[in-house]
Amino acid sequence: MSASSQSGAPAVSRTPALRRRGFLVLATVASALAAFGSTTQTWLSVALPQSGVQTPSIEVAGSDAATAVTAFALVGLAAALAASIAGRIARWIIAVILTVAGAGIALSSLAVATDPGSAAAPAIGESLGVTSQDGASVTATAMPWLAAVAGLLLVLCAVWLLIAGRGWQTARRYENRQDSSPTRNPQAKADTNADEIDSWDSLSRGEDPTG
């Protein structure tokens, strides 16, 4: 028999890390920040015809190549923080928001990665003064792919929120029951001790406390 069994102490159940609220919120925040952080980096490298401009190359940041990614990342970050205090119904709403934000990030990023020329067209037009991309060479960096992965992770976090969140309300109800028990509630414990003292006083006076 273990020492904990001999002492009568109740066994404490540990919540798996993947079902903890804090762990989920941290993972969701990290995914949103990864998407947002990627937009501050270079997404597109453009080599311009040397005869057309003084600067033969330009770099396009993600915030310019895909402005929607920045907006969706901020929405995902706000939803992740809200998940830390959300109730059962609010979790469903947050999950939908995370899904939309994650899908928006992934689709917008993939559009840039698979068709960098179209994404770089505004920057090329500003440099050349024309909309034609003749002679310009556009190359996508790894950043759009990183943002796309972060968007997919946000979608997975939305599913994770719905699965792991089912046990959060149950846990709180269990804690409330524990707090209301005589051993947890100081007032109830005090009332019980008072009844025991009154019973001993009655016995000392020769009276039957059960009568």
C-alpha cells in the first residue's frame, strides 16, 4: 500500500497538457504571431530590367504582397486571447473565427507563393511607372509558405479548442462541488464543530443530545 493510501489523502488527477486551456491558448497565439511576423519579412524578390530603372531589384514585404494576411493574423491573435476566458457558447464562436482567419491566411499566402508575379505587380508598376512586367523576374521566398503553415495551424487550433474545451466546464463544476463540501467550506466546517461542542456540553450535563 502506498504512502498516499495509508494517509488517506485523495489522489490528484493531472490534466493532460493537450487539454489544458493555457497550453492551447499559447499554441494559438504562437501560430497567429508566426503569421503576423512573416508579413514583416521579404516575401518577393523582384529583379527589374536595368535599362528601365536605377534600382535593378526591389524587395516586397508580406504586408504589401498580401495585406489580408496581416489583418487575419491580428484577428486570430485576438480570438486566441479571448479563448482564455471564453465559456461554452463563446468557444464555438471563437472556433469559427479562428477557422476563418486561418483559412484566410493560408489561401492568401498560397496565392502569393504560387503566383508571385501578380502579387508583385503593384510594386513593379510603382518602380517602372507602367503595369507591364516585361523584363521583370519575380521570386517568392519561404515566408509565404511559412504563413500558409501558420494559417493551417490556426485551423487545427480551432478544432483543438472544441475538443479540449469540452472538459473545461466540467472541471469547474467539480471544483465548485469541492469548494462547497464541509472540508473545503470554512463556514460549513465551523458549523459542524459548533454542533459537536454543543453535543459534548449536553453529555457533560447528563442530558441526551439526541433527545
